[in-house]
Amino acid sequence: MSITDTIKEQLEGNEILLYMKGSPQQPQCGFSARTVQALMACGERFAYINILDNPELRENLKAYSNWPTFPQLYIKGELVGGCDIVSELYESGELKEMVTAAAPAS
């Protein structure tokens, strides 16, 4: 399987997916930490992938998304953006709406 196929499979398999540095419990950069805080405040479960564990994924995801930095939040397979965009969406209340609408029914 190519790395592009892997990315597509990850996105198709997770309604809310955050590519980040580290984990939600131990973010490895401030931007990832802020993004995780905003997502967690929305109250829904989300998947994450630590891009530091896979340099090939890290480099290819930049090309796939045409977004040069991390974290990268995807909802329903679509790139939402990075830390600044997620923070703005959280402040406006839009992030909670997006996350709630995308969250799988429990």
C-alpha cells in the first residue's frame, strides 16, 4: 500500500482525525497542545496520529493536504486547518458544531 493510500484509509476510517506532534496526553508542541484543548472542549471523541512516529507520513501528508505545518485537523475526510483556524473556530462556536455533527453516534 502506498503512503497516499494509507492517508486515505486513515481519513476514511475516522470521522474526526488530528495529525499532531505527540499524543493528546503528551503533545510535543504548543500548537498541537492548543488544538487538542479546543477539540477536547467540544466533548466528542477523536482519533489522532502522532506524525513524529512516521517521517514518511509526515512528509507526504504535507503534499497530500497542501498544508505545510502540523497539527492538521480533518473532519469527515476534509482538512479543516491547523492550530490558528481550529482556535478561531472554537472561539466562534463553529468547531463544536462541526465536531458534534461529525461524531459517530454512541
